[in-house]
Amino acid sequence: MNQQLVSENLRNLIKVCPLEKVQVFNEDLILVVKPNVLLDILLFFKYHILYQFEILTCISGVDYPMNKYRFKLAYELLSIRYNFRLRIKTFAHELMSIDSCANLYLSGGWYECEIWDMFGVFFKNHSNLKRILTDYGFEGYPLRKDFPLSGFIEMRYHETQKRVITESIELSQEYRTFTFLSPWESPKI
């Protein structure tokens, strides 16, 4: 599929599909869609004769905590027939759920579990949404920007008990205020 054919198909596509934005970055086509039409767009691109994006290569997530819709999800699609890639992006917040594409793309189940585990984005109608990368009793979502770098608990080997124990982490260091402008200047007395 060459660039001219893609641009011609895009003009027809914009009339049919509810797209938020169309971007081209390094000859990659990027579509931004609303979360409520994401599954319909994926279904369209998988089965339409002009596109045939039959492989979902990746779903990745990014956290932008200052935005209203803080989580960006990027779906990477591949059309083997036309040797072309497509990226579809959507945005969500903590209380919003995204429709699962695990029934449409078999590889989507793993990626959605990974995003649930790392970011806490919930996927509706997923057959087995569970944590796959963190431990069973893990609290929080480690790839969120507001997750503490040291975590909430600490695991260590206790020599006298001869077993691994978990302890809550207490960050009791007081914040210091400096009254001078530069660390190379001496404070004014």
C-alpha cells in the first residue's frame, strides 16, 4: 500500500468512521479515536477488504497524570497483505473502562492484562482479566506516575526467623527548606 493509496482511502474513511484526529509520523499512520468506538474501529480495520489489519502486534500504555484523560492506549496493527502498519490511539481516565479486543485479536488478552496490572485501566468483557506481572498481594499500579518509587512494602530476609518477611515502608524524613538561592553560596546569618 503506497502513500497515495493510503491518503485516498483515508478521505473515504473519514466519511465513514468517527475519528478524532489523523496523524502521519515517520510515514506511520496514527488515528486517534474515542474509547466508545474503539472496538468498532478495530473490527472495521480487521475485516475491511482494503485494510486487512489481521495482526495486533502490541497494546501499550502511557500515563499523563496532569491530563483529564490520563491514560493513553496505543494499539499497533499490522496488515501482512499490504505490508502496512497502523497505530490507533485512545485516551481514558481511572474510572473509565475500555472495551476488550481479546475476542477480536487473540494476542489482545495478554496485552490488556499487562495494562490492567501496570496502569489499572479496566477492560470490559475480558474473559480473564488478572495480574500477570506483579505478585498476588501487590497493591497499586507500578507504572502510574503517582506510584512511589520505593513501593509500599519492603521484603527482606529475617536472620533469626529464617524466613522472608514483609514490612510497611515509612518515609519519615522531614522536608528541608533552604533560604539561600544557590548551594555554592553561604547562608546569610
